Amino acid sequence: MTDSYNVAMIGAGFMGAVHSQAWSSVARFFPGPRPVLAVLGARNPESTRAAADRLGWREASTDWREIVARDDIDVVDIATPGDSHAEIAIAALEAGKHVICEKPLANTVEEAEAMTAAAVAARERGVRSMVAFNYRRVPAVALARQYLEEGRLGEIRHVRADYLQDWIADPDFPLVWRLQKERSGSGALGDIGAHVLDLAEHLSGQSIAEVSGTVRTFVERRPLAGASEGLSATAAEEYGEVTVDDAAAVHARLNGGAMGTVEATRFATGRKNAMRIEVNGSLGSIAFDFESMNELLYYDGRIPAADAGFRRILVTEPDHPYAGAWWPPGHGLGYEHAFVHEFADFLAAVADGRDPEPSFEHGLHIQRILDAVIRSAEDESRWTSVGAPVLTTIEGDAR
């Protein structure tokens, strides 16, 4: 097994900081190859150098093309807005770099198809790729998946998921890149809806085949951003058009017969990062709420009704997925830990010559779901086919 991999990360914003924290922690808690934080790439020379120093990267660069062409770089981590995913990923794969790319995989189905074709071709040369759906690696979610695989839920009948935030509920919040289609591809649907669409499939074991979708933009014009993302721009005099959805609601038909409902909104006043999912089967149910991320609720339908009820499982025991690498039982984990697990699994797969999951093919499948939701919404919410399913599993990971 390779002892270490030199990592280059493109993107120095919020997600870049999260990824930096994860790369820095992997080798401290999980066996396997050690990531070396070699190069941080972003646009502005001064801020990129400052970010590299603060986040622990050896070098800073403003030229991602030069980065992916370097012989000393093994892994490229793409943490940029969606409009640059395809160009960077394809170039990196063709240069022989292993690639992990933030979700959603691309801004369009066509871009995702090109990225997937590049990933398939690179795989023939031993070059690996993965799309980053980090919530799969929350220990409670991994335990829920384990229950599904063990058959504890029986035949899956319902899956319902929602992702609720409120960070743009203020109409004076500025027009940041996440509200511009040319940069982000879509709004709440792709930004946070992609996560729960992925989990709906991951925790049901079924693939979304058809959707009926509705999308809505509540605030159509916003002050132009005169400051960094997250700062108020109430004093701005000029306004621009919001070109993405603020909220999306999806009814889904899954290929194994289950019914699904998925909601994503950034206008749920009072909800900061409420990502929730429940799966109901013929033998039992599971429920998870990220705001209580160390807990899984499990209902065993085989217990007599007089004694039955949802049981709260604190997922911090040594034999729970991932938890044994961290702290004593009862000492919970936080948001950033799922990224550490994600990178540990990615590095282990690369070192073992395995394809990490979820693959670019799965990222393309999720992109097709997003596209089908938009097409359905534009066609009076008619049922719209997603296309050929791509189911993925996690095998041989760091759990």
C-alpha cells in the first residue's frame, strides 16, 4: 500500500475549509495512506496564500491547470462552484490524477456525462474518482444502511426526506454565486436536495425512476453582493436577478416499488441545517435527523405492539460504523467528521486499487434526477422519467 498521497485542492471557500480540516485529520484517526496537503488552488493570490497558511497547505497557486499537470500531485480535490467541476475533473483525470469532486457532480447532465466518460476511461488506467456525498458517512446513517442490508426493515414501502435551511429567507440577503444558475446549476434542488435524493436511494436500496416536481423562487431580485458570501448587503443600490430555485418538492417512484417524497428549501425560517430522512419497511423503520446526528431512531415491527416503539440508538459505540476510530462511547461527533470518513474511505480504495463509492456514474444518475425534476416542474409537474438507474454500495471502507 502506498504510504502517502500528495493532495491538491481547488477551491478555498467554505467547503475548502471543511475539506482542509478533514484532510488534516484523516491519518490521525484512520489507518492507511497519509494525505499530504501539497497545494491549495484559488483565484486571488493574496487570499489564496493566506488561506493556505491558515488551513495547513504547503503551497498556494492561482493556476489550476498548472496544478493538475504537476508530476508530484496524486489526488485532486474539487471544492469549487459547479460551473468549473467538469473542466477541472476531466483535465485532472486525463493527467492521471485521482479525483474527488463535490456534489452535485456538475451543472448539467451533459457536463456530468462528459465527466463520467472521462472517469470510465481513466479507470482503465487505474485512476480512481468519486463524488462527495458526505452524509453517507455519518455513523448513524451508515448504521441505518447496515440495518437495510441486514434485512431488518423488510420490503421498503416509503422513503421521505427533507433538507431545510433558512439562510436566504431575508429578501435583502445579497445575490451570491449560489443564487446564480450559471455558477451553481440550480438552487436548493441541487445544493441540498442532491444530498437527500442520494440518501433516499442509499437508505432504501432502490433507485428513483420517475419524479413529479415543483420548484419555486420566492425572492426574484436581490442586492448585488458587495461583500463575501454570508454578509448582509442591505445598503446595496443595485439589484440582480435570482436565476435558481429557492425551494423544491419532489414526489418519486422508486424502481423497487417504494414511494418517495423529498423537499429542499432555503426558506424554512428557523431551520439552519435540518436534514432528515425516514424509511418505512414491512418489518421496521429508521429515522434520522442531522440536528441530532449521533442518534438513529429504529422501530422493530416484529416486537409485540404492547412493547413496541421507536428506539433511540446513540451511535457512538466502538462497533458502530466509524465511531470506534474516535472517542469513548457517548462522546459525539460533529459536521466535519463525515468528511474525514469520506476521505479515509477514498484513500483506502485508491491504495487498494478499488473504485471508491459513490462513483461518477452515480453522480451522473443524481444529475439526471435533478434534471428530471426541473423538466417536470416546467411541464405542470407531470411524471417524468429519470433514465437508467445506477445503484452504488459502500464496500471495504474504513468502517
